[in-house]
Amino acid sequence: MLSRICDLIGFCEDPESLHHFADELISIIQNLCKASIPIKKQGKHRVPWWTTELNCMRKHVNAARRRFQRCKNVVIKEIYRNKYQELKNKYNLKLLDAQINSWKDFLDEINVNNVWKKVYTFGIKQSFQKRVEVSGIALPRGTVTNSLDETIDEVLYNSFPEDCESYDKDCHKQISRDSLFNCTTANDPPLTLHEIDAVVCKLKLKKSPGPDSIPNEVAKKLLQMYPHLLLKVFNSFLRLKIFPRCWKKARIILIPKNNDVRFPRLDNLRCISLLSSLSKCLEKLIVNKVTWNMHKNNYFNSSQFGFMPQKCTEDALMRLFEIILNGKKRKLFTTLVFLDIKGAFDNAW
């Protein structure tokens, strides 16, 4: 079936048909995943030091306690009580020993590369899993939501505002008008297997999938087994200048910015969008092409350090040091202005 879809997509010239083939491709991959990958059941969070031996010892302690409490004979009850106390002491010592050893193992695993990841996994992440009260969220205009639907609408509108043309500036309107005309410049060369492999290999494992429930591991395996399938799929989308509608859908996870979830405010809630693995691959391929073209034509400002490859905070500090040093040599005053932009990632970038 994948080979048939690959051939149909490769020769497709109709954008609407390509959307349909993208839906069919996702459906086929989903069916293959359901048939070969067991569905992970959502269970309670297990502590890292809990073992099967501790579980058996706890059952024996509970059984000894029930036997001691239910016994009516005074002499035998005292024997059962001593036996229960003995088992309980052994269990407590074993439990404490397991906790201490687990803590030592945790400290041994921490290094400069994973210190924050480990702390987040075993500490902060548990507070994120608290259920957020999704009614009665305080809005910036001073009102409070009264229903679940109203709360969801407000959160989604705040995180994903509509692209309304009435708010566009003149430069935005000009770009929209220019996009209606056919481009006269030559198209970029088609994608290569090397480009796709470089993007797919960077997908992180054991990450939550998007709404199609296809994990990153499947995308890696798909490239390994059917490399020309993804090559034809991605090149067809770029050739017809479309982004599949099914890949624009996201699974939204609501996360509080702090631990106060009893009386949440709209500005203290943020959304995380879980996208399809193939959607992220296509997006990264497009970004790589645009970034390469920007660098090739020197469209980037040399003073931009954020969101730039091979640039970091140290580069910005060195540039600041050069400006201050140059001002001192010329006997000039140097003034620094620091801007803290609210919602900078959503609004400024």
C-alpha cells in the first residue's frame, strides 16, 4: 500500500488530490502502528526505587497485620503481633535502603549535560501533571469565564489569535498582494535524501506524538525502510506549494506557568502544540531552505544573535564588550537599554 501511495503522490498534479493522498498515507501508517505497536496504558507514576521485592514484602506485612488484628486468642494474638512487627521492621529497613540507593544512583547519573533534564523529570514535571481547573479563569479585562467552552475559546484565542486582515499593516498587505502573483524566479532544487536524513535523524525519541499518534521512532523507521517514499512525498508538497491540512492540526496541552492552579489567570496558562512527526520534518526542511537562502543573500543583520545558528549569548556579550570598550577609548558615555517584552516569543518573533 505504501508503494502505491508513493507512486500516486509522485505523479500527482492536483493540490486537492495531494491533500487526500496525505490523509490516506497517515491512515495507512496509523493502521500499521496499531497492528505492530502495543498501546501504552496510562497508569500511576511509579517511583524509581520501587521493586517487585518491595511489593511482595508489603503484601506480607499487610497480611501479617490483618492476621494480628483479627485474632481473638490473647496468647496467639501476641505471637502474631511480634511476627507482624518483625516483618514491618524488615520492610522499613529494605524500603529505606532502596530509597537511599536510588538517590545515590540519581546523583551518579547527573552531569553538566543532563542536570536540568533530570531535575525537571523527577521534580517539576509532577506539578505540571496536576489537573487545571478549566472554569473560572480570570481574564485580563476583569471578567471570569463561566463555562468550559468559554474557557477553551479564551485560551485558544489568546495562544492562537486569528490572522485578521484588518490588523495588517501596509507592509503586510503588500506582501499578501505580491503572493497572489506567480513567482518568476527559478524554483529551488528538489530535496535530497541527505537533507531528509539530516532532519529525521534529529527527531528526539520517547516524545509525545501529535494528533495522529505516530511517534518519532516510526518516522525514523519509515525513512530507513522506505527512503524514497518520504523523498517523493516532501518534494511533491514543495512542487505544488502546499502544506497538508492534516499536518496543520495539533494536540494542545494546557500547562500552568506556576504551581497555583486553584485560581488560574489567562496570562498564567500556556499551550504546547504537539504536531505530527512528518509535519515537523517538512517544516524543518522548509526552514532550512529559507535560512540557507537568507544567509546566501546576506539578509540577516550581523547584530542579530537570537535564533541564529552558530551564535550564542557569549557572542552577544562580546559584541557588547566591544561597544563599551570603544566608547571608553573615545571618552564617550555608553548607555544600555534592556527591554523585557511581555510574551516576546509570541509577539516579537
